[in-house]
Amino acid sequence: MSDRLSSGLPQLDALLGGGLPANALTLVAGEPGTGKTILAQHFVFHNATLERPALYCTTVSESLDKLLRYGQTLDFFDVTAVGSSVFFEDLGAVATQPEGLAAVLERLDVLLQASPPAIVVIDSFKALHAFATSRAEYRRFLHELVGRLSVLAASTFLLGEYAGEGVQGAAAEFAVADTIISLTSERHGYRTARYLEVLKMRGSDYASGAHAYRISSTGLRIFPRIADPLDASGYEQATKRVSSGIGALDDLLHDGYWPGASTLVAGPTGSGKTLMGLHFLFRGAESGEAGVLATLQESRAHLARIVEGYGWTLDDPGVEVYSRSPVDLLIDEWLHDVLDTVQQTGARRLVVDSIDDLLVAAGDTLRFREYMYSLVQRCARLQVSLLMTHEVAQLFDLVQLSEFGVSHLSDNVVLLQYVRAGDELRRAITVLKTRASAHEPLRQQFRIGEGGICLVEPLPALPEG
């Protein structure tokens, strides 16, 4: 028998270190609507068998009829298992008897002896607090219940709408639990995001921090937090440079980018950031390097019209478009999906357009920098050349890149800006930084025409001071 209890969800099992410790007590805390019941049912229906059934007990917070009715809308809810390998029981009517918690224990004794379960769920366990005449009685009830389940060697789930004081360990059940999982909802402006966090797991390692998840008809979809530590181990690095897709820019970069390098392209609106990313991808596809455009700016239909104007097509098998709306965006979900797309397509180039939308989705600058560091590091190890776009507010004479440290993480920084020439506005490009390589920090004029970006002549140097 395995010492881990799988949820059937690979991402959740991964952040739990392979699953929950088997035959242990897990407390799942969360406000109403955070998915406590669905989480427990994932474990129930994935593990219950005729020989080792599951017992799911409701109390007074939710009727058994309602739980079964809504449970059947979930794809993984196996109706044929109910009554054979998964048994549901309503303890609410028992708890309201004059004997209270003593009657609950008596009924549980009958159920546990009739068909010894491998998994026991009590939902909601916190609701049983109301039927204890004193704190001492409740602690005795908890002690006797845990003792029974320990002898039975069952994996137990206690679910409850615990508030802040419970999560901090004030409730007695938090002290006896082997694992504590917290499910929360956070408001970001007008959006709400859900997060799962393991607060405690005895004798086992797990992925710390808050992990985003969604609830749908398939149940929970978990997106483990991408927060890569520094990896000092070596990895093979290519020595042939990668073209930017613009010949004159390659000259400024001294023959292009190093493979696996990260490039930040910053500039005001309309300066050509997205177009520079398209050059990078389609020129790469011409040379046999597949690429992915992860865009939060353009729909596929609008993007098709843009690329056709420059002689390209989204039907090019060498360019994959991953388009998402910035509305209701979970940055964890987005990063996982983008990295999966890169690996599935064998892409060697990735364009992110733009990081500004990711900053909004991250919710705070610290989390944003953590994600960006992890994305840059993963691309470097995969030898995937990364190009990111960033919009700045100033049209002229940019003095600061307020992109929260992404320029420090980037190997190359390319600045696009406007330059006044009388009544005319001209576009200019400057390579501000190329790590481990010489470069020409000149303001180079460029135009946007039918062939895309075309560099013209250098512009006068910016005045000092």
C-alpha cells in the first residue's frame, strides 16, 4: 500500500509532495464557495474501491440531498459508485438529538463497523461546535473521534468554514490535524481569485506559498506557484547567435541574441514593440526555429490582419499563437499554459506581449518579479529565446524604465521611442544593454513599412546631463 493518497490531480499531488500522507487526518479550511467539498470528493472518488470504500458524512451546514444533486454536475462524480464504494450519510439529524455529540459518535461507531472505510469525510466538521455544551466536552469528542479513526487506519478529512482564528491554530482540530489545507478567495479590484495553501504537513515536504486554482465542471484545476530558486547546476548552452529578424539591429547587437537570452523591448504606444516581436518569430520560423506568441493584447482575428499586412500568415506552422484576454487572468494559469505550449510545440523562441498585463494579474509587484524571474530562468535552461514587450508612458526622452526590475533580469534591453524633427515625429531604436556582449548604444532611426521594420540612419546622440 502506498504511503501517499493521490487526489487524481497531478498538479495538486505535485505540490503535496506526491499526495497526502495516507491514513492521516487532513483539515480543509475555507470560506463558503472556495471548493472544500469538491477537493474532498476528488480524493474520495479517485481512491474508493469496493474493498476499501469511502464514507462521506454531512452535518447541518449542507443537506445531503443538495450535496448529491450538485455533486453529480461534476465530471468526476461517479454515480455508479454511490452505495457500493462511496457511502453518504447525514449526521445532521443525529447531531440535533438531545444526546448531541455523543449521538454522533454512537452513529459513527455503527457506520465504521458496518463497512470499515479507507477514507472518512465530515463536512462540515466545524458545524459540530454548536452542539457541544462546553469546550471541554468538544475536546473529549474530538479526542474520542480521532482515536477511533486512528485505530481504523483511515484517511480522514475534516472540512470547515474556519475564520482567521481557526487558521491560526486556535481551534482544537488544528492541533490534532496532520495536514492543514487552506482555501481562500482574494479580491483584486473587481476580480476574485482562489488560492490553495498548505499550512502544515507532518513528516513531509510540500510546495509552500499560495497556489491559484479554478473551479469548473471538471472539479479543481490547480496551478502550482511558479517560484524557481536559483539553480546553480550547469546546462548546455548554444554558441550560435539568434537573429532578431532585423538585420541592422543584429549589427547593433553584434550578430543578434545569444540563444536562451531574454530581451526586454520597451517603448511608448505605437512605437513598434509588437511588430519587433513578430519579426523575431517569423524570421525564426524561416530559419527552422519554431516560436510562440503569447499575447494579451490582440485577438487572433485582429492579429491575422496585422501580420498579413507585412506578408506573414498565422497559418505558418512555425508560429503558434497563444492568445488570452487580460480579463479574469490568473498569472499562474497563464504561465503554466504558456510553458506547456512552448514544450509541446518544441519552440525555440517565445514572445510575451505584454508584461504590463501580467503585472496587473499578479496583484502585487513582489509576486510579479518572482514570476518574471522564474520565467526568465526556465527559458534560459530550455534554451528558449525570450522577448518581452513593455509599454512606457513617455513619448520622448525616456529617463526611467518603471517595469519593477525586469530590465535587471533581462540579458538585452532595447528601447523604442519618438524623436522630434520639426513638425515630424520619427521612430528611434537604441540598444541599452546586451549582457556578455559588446553593443552599439546609438539612436538608430527606423521606419515601419510593408516589409515591417526598416532601419534608416543614425540620429544625433542624446545631450548629456
